[in-house]
Amino acid sequence: MFSLDSSLQQNCCYEKKQEDEITKRTVRCSSVLIGALGISLIALAIYTAVLVLTEYRSPRPCLSEQCVGTASRILQALNKDVDPCTDFYEFACGGWIKQNPVPDWATSWDQLAKLREQLVTDLRDLLEAKDDEGLPQSVKKAKSLYRTCVNTERLEDEGIKPIQRILQKLGLPPRPPTEMTANFTWETVAGRGRRNLGLNVLLSVQVAEDVRNTSRNRVVIEQVSPGFSDRYLLQPEQFSHELSQYHKYIKSMISIADNETDAEQFADDIVDFSKKLAKIMTPVEVRRSGTHLFHEVSVQQLIQGSSGGPVQWKQHDWELYLKLVFSNTSVVLHPHQDRVIVMDLPYLQKLSVLLADTKPVIVERFLWWSVFSTVAPMTLGAFRELGFEFSRAVFGLQQRTPRWKSCTANVNANFGVALSYLYVKRHFDYDSRQKAIEMVEDVREAFAEAVESLDWMDSTTRLKTLNKLKAIRNFVGFPAWLLTHEQLDKHYKHAEVVEGNLFETYLKLTFAAVKKTLESLREKPDRNRWVATATTVNAFYSATLNSVTFPAGILQPPFYGNGIEAINYGSIGAIMGHEVTHGFDDQGRRYDEEGNLKQWWSAATLEHYHSKVQCIIDQYGRYHMPQLPNYTVHGFNTQGENIADNGGLRAALRAYGRLQARASAERRAALPALPHYSPHQLFFLGFAQIWCGNSTVGALKSKMVEGVHSPNKIRVIGTLSNSKEFAEAWSCPLGSPMNPEHKCVLW
């Protein structure tokens, strides 16, 4: 346009040079010039207007590799034949669901599972690499464990001899007991099993922060699952298929271990005793409620049962049990000075009665099975095959997990920090860590803004809520110290790997890990510790630490690094908001800013809170899945996660608004082939699509019956139908399925 102005000026002003024509030419030239400039300015104005309209109505799409990949992923996942206001999950995920059936070697498959699959593949490459030169000793130990684990020939050579040796070490016979072994006591076997195998059987003993004073550790005792779902055990008619398969599994395992044992009778005994244990357990609904009490007693009071327990309490040697649990450690429990937190006193009291009334050989058989079933998969392939058959019958698993995959998971469980050293060096973008930290802060500030505007919270409770929110500490990516060889090797100083001997390695690693945990009783809790390794695809909130953790493993697409912030805030932003909200869900809100269990809410505010939570409980309790029409979501048991989903989405959306206010480019964000979707529509698509998933009926049933999370579809439908901003973004009419008149809003 400016070159056009120049040419017109030259053509006009230098056409002729005669002296007598100058004045006339100048006048004519000026007229033409003014006319040409006028046309040019009009054209320039139109061009500018088009640019402006293009920027705001049809923005120039982001064409980076990340954006193109994100756009492709979104488009492939959509099912545009579905009205987003009728079923947004099917609209956002219908294409993904159709293209991504559950793999034969899995029972559920979603975006988290896919990312975990990529992570385990990356870890395998790192473990199998031949570049040991200059690596920390702890990393070399991890590689040694992997090599030992994949060598199944050695496992077959040893047979069941390793199992028999550990059984005898714990005070159990090498074969399934048919009558009570001489000198058998449950206290001896269970105590040794806890110390040597980390096995919590009949009851659980841990060392953890004192929930009422998190500056110190305490011994914590609580109930433990009998080894199979207590829900299934309590409803044998409804779950007859699952129970019959469990019975079959026990029978088949015993038949291989000892063909002279009456395997049918053995399985009957295990299932029957498991049912009795399930009946005395404190239901999860009670444990979750505010009326569930923690009992703190001295070691001496626990031993004597001076808390008003049954007479059978004193028939059991609790002192011997605790002594064996802490054997071969630096800890000697003082009967009067050391305190014990009992989380499930009614269970322990009923357990003392049940054990006294049960034939000793039945108790011994249960303990024998608990130990045997734990270690057997580390020996013969036949035992692992039976485990696969059980999973196929109950959960729909179609193919055995490849050995390299289970071994990689095993190494990650034992040497996760060492693997993190390799992983972050190869696969983590260090610069993205700072951006993630900024996102967490955005979400925190957004949550604070929401708290400031709540009309149901009084000023005193509001101030304490804001103080707790401010005190939440962020752990993002990985702990910096793991990159220091000396500190990394110190962390695994006592971890020993016996190359070529998996069973012996398992015993040594477990012995050292249990010792380290139990000896922490005399140590001050580390308030800056990470609750997960960097090689974890998940996110966490710790109530006692009042911290949120986002490992490097989850800071990957489609959760993070999508090239456009609307998607990032809708996905990882909502997850960040989810974890922050956990600090104020039905469980987290009971802990103060220091992680102490304390009542810091006013009675009036708590009353309003409960009414709003009940709305969410009732809402989710009405949902069901078409694959299981006779089951509904357990609204009470899933309330914490549902509260976090709803609060997390709102916090992330508000945080995204903060970003838009300070970044003009984000207000015009667009993806290639998706220019007609507004940034807010992309935000909600980002949220919905991280939950796209498929599941076998068996796995879905387990989740519906026992899970604390709602099924993926319900997480999307339930959360978005409570958002007026979602309804506005997608123009959903009031009263449509995704925009009901009544919405449940807490945070």
C-alpha cells in the first residue's frame, strides 16, 4: 500500500519538466495525490479492520508442533454427532472411546493409563541401556534388580523352596497346615510377617505423623483388608461369581503347592474366615464420617486392654506382637512413655473375640495363606498363570502382563527415586517446571478469590481457610537433591540387590525398607518430603503435610504442554485445582494449616458446608452406568473426589481468567482446524478429554462398589453440569441435561 503511494507521486510529479507547466502541473499533481492518498487511507483502514476482526473473530491459529498435535488429538476424540448440551462426555470423548478399546493386557484404559504406558516404556529403555559409566550406585542397583527380575529361568529352578524357607522362618509349616502346629500363635507369625515381609495381616501397624500433632511420629494401629474385597465378602449372593473365582484361585494354588492337601476344604476355610473378618471391620462410611474416633493410648494400656474392651483381649499377647514387629530395629517401645494411635478400636476389640472363638488351625491356615499368596508369584510361573486366570475371570483381563512391564513397575516401586534420576535427565523439560509452578500459584490465587466471595462462610472461618490455603506447599517435577549422586546413593544406602536371586533380593529390600520406616518413630517428621517419585503419573494432596505434589510423570501431554493455555488450564490446571480443593473436602477440611486434626470451623459455617456437600452426595448417588444398570455411584464414599473435581474445575477456570487478563494473546487463542471454538470452549474440552476412557465390566464394577472416584464419564458429566460457565460457553439451554436448573456448588 505504501509502495502504491510512492509510484503515484512519481508518475504525477515528474511527467514533464517545462518551466511554464510547473504551476498547472503542481495543482493537478496535488489533486491526484490527495485523491490517491484518500483511497489508500480508506484501504488501510479496511485492512486494519479486517486484521482486528480476524484477530478477535477468527484468530490466527497456533501452528507449533505442540498445538498441531493437540488439535489432532482433540479432533480425533470428538463425536460431533452428539449434542454437547445433551451428553458432553460422549461429544468430547466418543471418537476416543471408539478408537481406543481396552487393550488385552489391561482392565481399564484412559488418558492416565496411556501416559503410564508411555512412561513404563521409557523406563524400560533407560533400564536396558548399556551406559552404566558414571552412573550413581543406586541407579546401578536398579538396573541389577531389573535384570534379575526378567530372568524367569532362575525362578523355575528354585521352585517353591524359597517359599518354604520363609514360612518356616515365620513359624509356619512348609506345607498347608492340617492341624495346629506346635507352639503356634498368631502374634508370633503376624509380628514376624510384618517385620520381615512388610505384611499387615489381621491388623495394620505403621509409623506415621501424629494427626493431632504432626511435629512428631506415632505408632498407628488400624484394621486391614482380609485379602479380598470386604464388600464382595459381605454380599456373597450379589457377588457370587467373584467369590467363586476367589475360591477357585485358592484351591488351584494349594493344589500346586501340595497335592496331598484337601484343597477344597482349605479354600472353604479361607473364604469363610475372610467373611468373618469382613463382618467385624468398621465400614468405610463410618471411617469417613466425622463421628469416627481416634483413640490414643499408651503401649501399656494397649497391652492390658484398659480401654473397656472384651475379656478376650487379655487372651492375646499384644506385647509379644509389638516386640516382634520392632525386632531388629533401634526402637524399643517404652510401655508408659510411648503412645499408640488406634484408628479402629471396635475392630480390634471384635478381632480379639473372633480369634479367641476360632479354631487355632483355621487362624493358622489364614496366616499361612496370607504369606504364601504374597510370595508365590515370585517363584513358579504356574502361580503367576493362576493369578492371570483369576484376573481374567473377575476383571476381564485378556492377556498376561509382559514380564518386562511388571519388572519395570517392580523396579520403580523399589528404586523410584533412582529411576527418576534417569527419567528427568532424558524426558523432562526443566523450563516447564517453572511454568507449572506459576500455574499452581494461579490456581491458589483463584481459589482464594472464590473463598473471599463465599456467602455461607463467616469471617473467622474465612480467615483460617485463607491461611491454610496460603500454607499449602508445592512440590513440582522432582526434588532437586536427586541429581546429586552422593545424596541419591545415601537414600539407597541400605538397599541391597542380590544379582540373579529375585526372592532373596525381595526379602532384603523389604527388610531394609520396613526397618527404615519403623525407626522413623524416633525421628522428627520431614515436612519437606515428597509423597511420590518423579516417575509417577498422578497428583497428590497430603492432609498431614498440607502439600500438593505434581510429579514430572504427569507433566506431559495431554495433561500439560499442549501448546495452548486454554487446554493446559482445563487439564493440568483442573488437576491442580482438584488437589488444592482436597485440602477443603470432607476429609481435608478437618486438618489445619499445619496438618493437625483440629476443629477450626465455626458451627454455623459447618452447617452450611454440610448442606452443600449433601447436595453433591445426592447428585452423584443418582448416577449409574449403562453397563451396570443395577449399580449406582456411591455418593457418600466418592464425595471427597467429587468435591475436588467440582472445586478444581472452578478454580482452574478462574485461574485461566487471570491469565487472560494479563496475556492479551491468550484471549485470542486458537488451534488449527478448530478456530470456531472459543478459548472457554477449548478449556472445557481440555477438562473433559483427560477423562476419556474405557473399562471392562469387571473393573467398572469394582470401581462402583469400592472406589473413591466416580467413573470417568460421571466425573465429566457431574462436574460440568454444575458449571454455569460451561452452559454459557456451549450455549446450553436451561433445563437441558448439561444445564440443569439446580446446581451443586460448594467451592
